[in-house]
Amino acid sequence: MKRTISLLTVFAFVLAFSGSVFAQSYVTASTQIVTSIAVKDSTSLQFGQLQNNFSSNPSIAPDGTSSNTGTGTVQVGKATITGDPGVDFNVTVTAPSNLSNGTDNIPFTADFLGSQDNDATTTGDNTALTSGTQKKVTTNSSSNYYLFLGGSLTAPGSTISSGKYTGTIIINVSYL
């Protein structure tokens, strides 16, 4: 009898002080497949042909208005970013500080604008972009986001050598 009570006591003790020895939880695995993001339909920013002793500062705004530009082709730069519709992503547009012909430099100041519509003159959804600064933007329902690339040149103050002056504007995009 003593042994039966001892076994019952031990069994009761074990049941009373044993917690749950089993637990279960569920975790869901998922992914979202997105269209590859791309930059396409790029158009170069062009100030036209300037004399080698120009003294006014030529400028082209992102909406295409310009002043003191040269003759020939004068146009705002443009690029289209494509991806999934209504998706957020980061864009960084980095401009050079100068346009160069390999010998001389002309100081360049960037003026960039981003928009969900293909029109830089509407102000409802336009976003100013600062060169070298990352900005969160969203593609439109047609999967596009548009960049309008303008800027200004600072007159060199003296005669500079003839030739083609260029600088590379770098556009980086990534999904969030």
C-alpha cells in the first residue's frame, strides 16, 4: 500500500508540475514576383551650338522652357522608367558638375523632375529630384514613371576651346 501511495504521489507530482511539452505554430512563406525595372526611351539633354566665348548662362527647364541656348538642337533630356503598375521604387539621378571636351570644362547645374504623367508642365504629380539624392517614387497605372532632365551652364568668362562638351547623367532605380 505504501508503494502504491508513493507511485501515485510521484505520478500526481509529475502531472501537476509538468507544463506543456508540445507547442505548434504556423508561418506562411510567400513572395511577390515583379516585372524587371528598366530605364528606356532616353533622350539627351542638348543646349545647342554655343559660341566659344558665350557670356550668358544657357538653361533648359525640365518642362522644356529655355533661355540663352544655342542654335540647332535644343531639347530637354528625358527617360522612362518601367516596372509593375503602382509600385514604389527608389530613383537616384546623378549629374556631372561639368561638361568637358577633355581640355576645358563648362560648369553644369542639374534641374531634374519626375512625374507619373508624360508631361512636365502639369504640377499635380511632379517631384523635384536633387542630383545624387535618392527619392521614393511610384509608377503609374501604365507601369511608367517619367524623368525630365534639364539644367544650366555657367558661362566660362573667357574664350574656351571649340569641340563637343559632354557629361554623363546616371540614372539608378531599384524596387523598395
